[in-house]
Amino acid sequence: MRLNRLLASGLLILLMAGPGYAKFVPIRFDVSRNRLIEFMLSSQLPAEHFSRKSLADVAPAAFDLYLRQLDARKRFLLKADVRELRALAVHLADNLRRGRVVLPDMGATLYNRQVRRVQGMVDQLMKAGFDPGRRDYLETDPKKIDYAATEAELRDRWRRILKMQVMEAYLGLRDQEKKKSSAGQDEKEKKSAAVRPPKGRSGGDVVDQALWAQAMDKVHERTQHYLHRLLLETRQDHYNRYFDAVARAFGPHTDYMAPASREDFDIHMSGFLDGIGALLREDDGHIKVMRIIPGSAAARQGELRAEDTILAVAEKGGTPVDISDMRIREAVGYIRGPKGTEVSLTVLKPDGTKKIIRIIRDVVHIEATYVKSASFVDKEGNKLGYIRIPGFYRDFAPVKSDDKPRNVTDDMRRALHKMKEAKVRGLILDLRNNGGGSLADAVDVSGLFLPGGPVVQVKNSRGMIRVLEDEDKSVSFGGPMIVLVNKFSASASEIFAAAMQDYGRALIIGGNHTHGKGTVQALMDLNRNLPILHLRKYDDLGALKVTIQKFYRINGESTQYKGVHPDVVVPTLLDFLKSGEKYLDYSLPWDQVKAVPYKPWPGFHFNVAEARRLGEKWVAASPAFKKIKEESDQAKVRAEKTRLPDYLAAVEKERRELIAERKGDGGHGALFGKLGAAGSGKTPGKKNLQEQLAKDPFVQVSVYLMDELAFPRQAIVKTP
């Protein structure tokens, strides 16, 4: 079922709007209703969550998450405010049990007071202006700074923030002017006379005074609009934030879903969906991309990727709206829109660089979300097959009333039948960026390559273990197989890869680990199972998404936290990313259960040690992998550099260096759009298949290892 598929993969909100999308009606604030929600959370979360944690166990984490949701980037609250709130946190568990809601009201009072003070600070700072030559620095990682101790310290923090924004706006305007100039615009329109900074400013930076004034106005207006929007948050918004923090303290995939959030979660995925096609999550006050939907507008455009942070949104020709610190539902409202319209996203890449990405909203081409396959003859004359599984889907709503619902198992069976007809000798199965899906299909697809036997173990919160088996002893493909994975291969795709690895059925190739999501979630409607006295007494109470089970491999190891470690580790552009379950707050730990009896694959086994040796030599000699390693290392350095120079000369220098790096890109960045390597939705075509394969080093090293180990002809080690 689709809801179960979303739950299993841990995906939160779809950035799409279908024709049946309904306008949300706000829930009226009701103290008794909120007390009831708090009481229900306190009773149901400890009882239903896999961890069996008590309220006392999670209280410190709940307060930490609440505080970070309230003021994630430490731009409003003072240390004294935090101390005042922390005094209430001592009684958090007890208040939950009693249904006493205290913390969100105090938090809202202190937060709103500080937002109003910052409004006044911003007016004063913008009136005073900034010296673009003054050598300031701005720490962008909130984990490396504390809350401001005084109003003066907070004011200086905002001075640095606003100064950086003005300089970025100024440089953006200047770039636009240069483009106009190069296009041959009238002399009066293309630039103003350059002048020295206004009197009293230090430094020797030459700025265009007219553009600088324009940048100041834009930043001032945008910031005040942003602050005003923060003050529009309702009392219920603050309560919902608190409830969600309590739920997420049990684990990163457990959430309180207010009626508005649940409405988004329940959006029916019809045959066509308008929007950009991205799955988002809130992360420390930012809106982050979790996954790009194959076949979507964002996938076809190709620049927006998982782990990108969306900072601002603008309609074509419109003023960007800062969505920092915005609740995810409100942010979604700015991003999605009618088919054919253009939206501009100001994006912060994981390496710290910023980029404006323009996407034409469109329907999701559902066909691109299905299994894709192709066969080809490699340089050694061996016929190989390539299959990409974008997700373990099941029961998509048919586009036409007479269409049959599709599932990944049936599609894989058909693809493998084609491979058999084409007489392929070996198979490359691509699970990169496969976020998971149906547990049943993970088992069934595994069974297409196995002659029966256990596939995965599932343990519930009471310690009961159920073994899911392949009960069909027929094998759809019995030849050598290589499976490609990356850090965004999660959940059901990890179950499949782990089973293939444990049986010795396939060689796993990828980065140093997969995502590590080894849990199952269930949706609990809080409106059900209430005492008769409470029925219809309150508005919609919302729902809980709760982690109820955990996956284990047949060898007894959990896929949770650690993920699957490939047999052959190769460099990827994702290596610098701290992405995966082990980087999520309060994720469940790795552990083990007893292994279950199973018979290793009776057919061909790759020699893993030899595959590693040959793979290392191939990678060392590959220009493509060398370039990937260099860019990943550069990205890591940029990502770790969070204390940024906050003066014009340094900002300009960094922009020039970044542009030079991009110009020097050998083109490997396009790999992410080929063969679905990053969920691009582009599928292999007969005309340019060899060209696509030649540009994907992960496929190429797979072909090489297949030739050398599965169909060896000679002992000479080849190079790319």
C-alpha cells in the first residue's frame, strides 16, 4: 500500500500538489484538546515505540529538540531565556504524564519578545549601514556558537548576518548588470559610476553606490517580512512544535503529525502530480531535500539534489522569500504551484556553496519511477544487462481506469525475462538513490535471484522475531550479478543488498556505507480508541508516526545505523556528506540477533578479496574516479569551513574561486543524470547507451570486474 511504502522509507512531505489537494482549515486553539494530546503522547509513545523508552529517558532529548526547533540558529533567544526554559524542562516528563502543558507557552512568550527586539535592531543596523571593507567573520554552524549573552552581542551577531546578506545581494545585482552590459544594453541602464564607500567607512573596496543601496533595500524589506512572518505563528503552532519534539525524542522517524501535516502525508499519489518533485524535511530550522522523485521536474532539471538546503523561493521575476526557520508546510506552499510555472530556489549545497536553481514546475512522469532495463555488449564481447530499481513500489494508482496497478516485483520479473531472451551473461543492478518502499517486495525481488530461503528478520518492540522467506524456489536469473548502492540507498534496498551479500549471490559496489535505515513505522490515528466521553468533543487530534519494528539480516546483524558495507568501496561525490542514520538525532543503535540457518548461493561466487584488489587498481588508474575523489575532498574542505569571511574582498575572491572550479569540472557532474544515478529519471536509450555507460565510472568498474572475475580470459590487469 502506498502509505505503508512511504512509512517504510521514512519519507515525510511531498512537494507536489494534485488536483484533489484541499485547502487547510486551521484548528482552533483549545487548552483541553492540547492537554489530551499531551496525555496521549505520554501513554502511547512509551508503549508502542520499538525502543520501549520511558518519558524520563527521553525528556532531555525532547527539550533539546524543542529548543532547536524554537531557535535553531541561535539568532533570537539569549542565554537567560534558555536558562528560564531549561528550568521548566526538569518537570517535562511529569508534566507530560499529568497533561500539563507549560513549556510551549513560555517558549512562545520569550521567542516573540526577542523577535520584536530584533525587528528594532534590524531597522537601526540597516539605517547605520555596513562597511564592506571591515574584516568581520561569520560563524554559520549553530553548533559552534552559544546563545548570545547580552543584547549587544545579539545585535553584533545580526550586524554580521545582515552585512553578509547585503554583500551577496549586491554581488548578485552586479552580476545581473554585467549580463545586461554583455547583451549590449543602453549605457545608462547597464551601470552606475563606481564610487568609494560612503564617508566614515574603512577599507578600500570600490562599490557601485546605486547597486549597494538597492541591495540594502532588498535585504531590509526581506528581513522585516521574515521577522513579521515569525510573529504570525499561532499558539497552536508552538504547541505542535513541542508535541513533535517529544515524539522525535524517541527516534528520528517518529513524529507527531498535526492535522495539517497529516493532510500532506496522506496526499494521494495520482498518475500525475504538479510541482517540482522533491521530498523535504525540517532540519535544525532549515528546509532540506531528502530525495528527488524520479521523473519529476527537479530530476529532469538535474541541479537540485538530496541534502541540499533551500534558503529562499521566488516566482519568476518575483522577490525571493526567505524560508529559513519557516515551518515545512508554509515553505511547501511557496515552492509548489501550477504546471508550467517557474520557481527559483536559492540553495545551499552541502559543501557550503550557494546556487540559484530555476525549475519549471511539471507533472511527475510516473513511467520514470518504474524499473528500467537495457542489455549491451561490452568491449570484451560479453553481453551484460543493466537494471535500475528507483524504489520498491507497489500499488501505484493507475493513470487510466483500465490500467492495472504496478509493483516492482512484477516489473522485475518481466525485465529479467527480457534479459533471459537477450541471453545476457551477467547483470548490473542499480539501487543508487533507492529510498526503499514495500518490505514484501524487497523479499519478493530477492526471491527472483534465490532458490528459496530466509531473506530478512523483523523484530517488534516485544522482542518477537519473524523471519520473512522467499517461498518460491524458482530463480528468474542465475548468472553473476553486481549491485550498485550509495548513501541514499535505504530501507528496502538495504534489505535486498544485505540478502544478496549474505548469500554470496552478488558483489556489492558503492561508497563506504548505505543509509542505515533498518526500521519500520506505523501511523496511529489519535482520534481513534478514545473513551466514548471524548468522541467528537474536540477538533482533529492529528496522528503519531511511530517506529514499531527493526530489520535484521539473516546473519543476525541489523541494517540499522551502520547500513550495508559494500564489498568493493569506490570514491563517490557523496563521501564528504554526513548523511545516514548514524548522523540523525537519537537514532536507534546497531545490534544483533541470532542468525537464521541458510544455504549459501550454490552458483557462481565473486572472489571478494580479488574484486577489491582489482577494483582498487581500476579506481587508481581511472581519470573519472580521480576527479570524483578530488571534488569530494574539495567539497569536504568547504563544508568544514563554517567560519566565513564577512567582508567584500574575501566574498568576491571565494566566488571567483568557485566559478573557476566549476569551469574546470571535467563533466563528471553529468554522471548524476545518467542511468538514474541520482534519481534523474533519465533512462537508458538504445542510441546513446554506450555513451551513457562510458560516462558512469560505477557501471564501468562493474563491467570490468564482471569481465575479469566472472568471465576471465587472461590474468593481465587492465586499466580504464
